[in-house]
Amino acid sequence: MTVPATRKDLIIVNMGPHHPSMHGVLRLIITLDGENVINCEPILGYLHRGMGKIEENKTIIQYLPYVTRWDSFIHRFLSSF
């Protein structure tokens, strides 16, 4: 029995959060060889672009609403204050 030759093209897939409110938190660039993952390049925190500039002109109390939008788990830490 002979096994047919298969193609060895690599596939590059962009993956990220599937919920619309989670955009900008994480992006994964995955290289696949069939069903096998060859490489995974995580891109973290690209939501933060420009946030440092916004922070420069605000106090910590004014800036707090921006911080809570970055991560949905931050509310657990803020509730302890």
C-alpha cells in the first residue's frame, strides 16, 4: 500500500479573542503544518497604544476608568480598596 504524497505548505492563522468586547487584549499568529502547530507568536497588549499619552495629562483618579477597560479582571483588584 502506498501513501499519497501530501503538500507541505505552511498556513499562517491570526487568532484572537472571539468576543467583541475583548479586542486588543491578545493576538496570536500561529503557523500550522497541517494540524500541527509549528510556531505561535503572541502579541500582547496592543490595546495600550496611546494610553500613555492620555495618562500624562490626568490624575490617577481621572485615569482609573481607562485602566478598568484594559482588563476585565481589574475589577476584582479594585473592589478591595
